[in-house]
Amino acid sequence: MLIKRFRRDNGAGARQDKTVAQDGFSAAIDEEVPYAAPRPWHDDEPTAAPASSSDAVWTPPPVVPVPPVVPVPLVEPQNAPMTQSAPAQAAPAPRGAYRASAGYAMVGRRVLDFADNGDGTLTAVRCIDPMTDDLDIQFEAGACPVTAIAPRAFESCAALRRVVLPPSLRQIGEMAFSGCSHLTQLVIPGGVQRVGTLAFAKCAGLTRVRIEPGVQALGPSCFSKCTGLQRVDVPASLASFGGGVFFGCGRQLCLYGAKDAPAQQYAQLNGVSYDSENWREDEALILTEQEDGSLIVTGARQETPQRIEIPAEICGRPVVGVAKKAFFACGTLSHLSIGANVREIGESAFFGCRSLLSVSLERGLERVGDSAFAGCESLSQVTLPWGTGSVGRMAFFGCTRLAFVKMPATTRVADFAFDACAPNLRVFGGVNAGRMQGTQYA
């Protein structure tokens, strides 16, 4: 479903937008729409007809036909009666809904309300479907990047089990996910400047949180009373901890980070366990250490993983590569996310992962090895980040559904890299080495 909204006229007589500011967050909203707690879309009632004269519309009386002797343009009478009925083509808006003031497009389900920040970005304002259990915020927003989550946007969404925060995110508002009791794991992107007060408080089912490098501050009580929280991966960039950040989390909580990082001092002062050495016991990945202290992913601890998320660092050690045949013929893997420090994906690393649907690659990747994704029959599109220098021989060979590939213009593509893919495959960018018959290059 495609929904377009356009900026209102800012001329004389037009209503002006107001700004809501709370806990470091601000977003422009329509002045006539007050904040409302999250509630089901189907339970909302249409708004009442406008009561002010500025919202009324003219309804001219019936025009008497004029004999066609001399064509005379019809002029709307000045004394026409006014009605307070809403325009017939305007869809009724739910109570408390935020209305974007500039044009943007949304795709997917009708799950979230967004506000336009006025610079081409969006703010996730509230969840309008309390039964949502698996949510990718950027997918719901469509093409426009989401940079903020408003205060109380997902408060008490008890059905929410998993949420994917967009890489473009910069702010998480006060009590944004408070009371999401079934949320189990969380990754906070490195672009987030500050996690708001009580943002994830009372998320009793939360067991593990990974905070990506770049996050600098956690607001007061942001993880308070997360009674099931066992592990939090903290980066060296995290230097500010608000009061009671982990209040009521229990003795099982352990912070994992780099040695002598600010988080270690915080843990010592507040009686929280801290570990900078046990990266070998990562519950999801099998890792090996190189001479410089960096890490290489060699496989998964689970026999049948469905999602693999390779972080930028673990316990302060950067994860710089995926080893040769690390996930060879992993038939259950469906979603893959690779962090910013990974420079190389080894030969046949994901060869034969037939169920792989989506691949997320962050900037920092330099090389995709030979046959790295060959035989991934379910993969339909791939975007290689800026800085990717080369794609190896037969890297995506036999990806029969792969129809869209986008890469930097400087990426060197080896022979047969996209051979035996979808017949309508389109490749955007890349040095035109390894062309094959039937492939469209742009």
C-alpha cells in the first residue's frame, strides 16, 4: 500500500505547526492533533466535523440554467450558506493520530504513525497495532530514513517480541519501549546519540542487549526492572550512565566490554559484573582471535540458526571478517546482518544457504570472496555498501531469484559473479568486468 502526504500551504491564513519537545526529542505535529496513548487502529472513531469557520467549506446553491445566447461565466454567490461538513474526499483521521506536514511514502502494514521532521526524515510516533509481535521500523517507513522514536511510542506493547531499530536512528525517546514485557533481544545502532529515560524499563523478558560502537549515553533508569536481563555488550564509546540504569535487573546481569573502558569503572562502582575476556563464550557465534586482537567469525554455535547478526565488536574487540566456509550449506539461515568492522567475507562463507532471504551489509566491507553467496536460491536483492572494492568469482552464482544488485561504481566484479541468476537481473554500478549475457547493467 502506498500513501502520499503533501505539505500544506504556508501562506496567509494557513495553520502553523507546533513542536513537541521532551527528553531531548522534538518533532513537528499538527496543532489540532493532541498526543494520545497507543490504541488499536480499528477502535478509533472518526474525528468530528470542524467547528470553526476557517475549516468550513462553501456550498453554492443550485445554479439556474442560462439560455445559451451569450456565454457568461458562473460566479459563486457571496452569500452562499456555509456548512460544517468535512470534504467528501477526505478520509477520517483517528483520534490522536499524528499528521505529517510534508510528502513521504510508507509501505507494508498499517502499524505505525510517523511524523515528518521537515528534512526528509521521519519520527516513529506511536504504534497503532498493539498485537504487533515482529517489527522492522524502517520497513514500515518505506524510503524515508527514520531518525527518532518519540516518547512512549511503543509503551506497553506487550505482544512485541522482536524489533529492528533502523541504522539511521539518532534518538530514542523517554519510555519509548517501557513495559514491552515479551521483548527478548535488542540491538541499539551506533548512530543513537542518547537512549532516553526509562526507554526500556520493565521489559521483563529482555535477556540480551547489544549496544553498537558510537552510542555515548544511557538515560536514567533506561533498563530498570528488566528482571531477565543477563548480558549487555557495551562499547568503549559509552561514557555516560544515568542514575539507576540497571536498577532491579538482578545479580545475573553482566556487562561485556573492552578492558579499562568507562563501562568497567561504572560496573565496579555499582556492583555489576564486568567481563572483558570471555568473548570466546559468545552464545551465538564461534570466534577466533588474530595476532592484533581482532576477531574472525568461523561459524554459529547453534546447529540450525535462523538469524545471524555479526556485530562490529565483541567485548571491545573488532570483528573484522567471516572465515572461509563459516556457514557453508546452512539451510535454516534466513536473515543475515553484518557489522561495520567486517572487511572481508571469505570464500564460500554462505555457499548453499538456500533459505537466505535478506542480507544487510554495513559500510566497511572491502571484499566479497569467491562463491561467498553462491547457491542462495531465495535471495532476491543485494546492496553492497560504499567502499566495497571487489566481488569475487561466482560470488552470487546460482542465486536464481536475484533480480536486483546495487554497488559502488568502483567495485570490481570478477567473472561469473552473477551467472545463473534471475533472467531479468539488473546490476547498478560496478566496473563492468564479469558481464554475462542477458544481464542489464546501469
